[in-house]
Amino acid sequence: MDLPDVLQEQLLVLPREPLGPMTTLGVGGPAPFVIEPRTRGELILTVRELASAGLPFRMLGGGSNLLIGDEGVSEIVVRTTRMGNIYHHGEREHALRA
């Protein structure tokens, strides 16, 4: 599986990264790639490029209440822990916070 060049050039990409240390239970095998966007723009770029390339991916936050098998996962993992809060200014200020 090959990532789009723009992701490898502009983002933190970890190949064959074990997922266990990224979960509170501490178990789990690798993902082909873990991408760690730091900003909302990097997250948008990541999702857009992966979707455009037809590459399957999963989102990973803090990794609590998550059990990953020793064989790992076949999808690319987009880990959001390096990002700050994301706010959406809609009808009410801070209507969405993720």
C-alpha cells in the first residue's frame, strides 16, 4: 500500500507502527501507516487524500476502550491526539467541540 506523496511529504507518517502503545489497554499489532495530523487543515488534507486515493482508513483518538488484535489492522490509522480542539461556530458559539 502506497500513500499519496503529499501526505508523506507534509505530515507525520509512521510506517508499520504498533497500535498497542496508542491504547489504554496497551495491546495491539501494527497498522500499515499511522498518520498524525497536528491541525484541522492537516486532518482535512489527510482525509481528502486518502479518500481520493481509495485507501481505507480508521480514526483513532485517545485509544480508550479499544482492543486491537495482535495481527493489527489492514487500514491506515489517522490518530488525532496531536491536534488541539476543533470548534465549529454555528448557530451557537462553540456548538461543536471535538
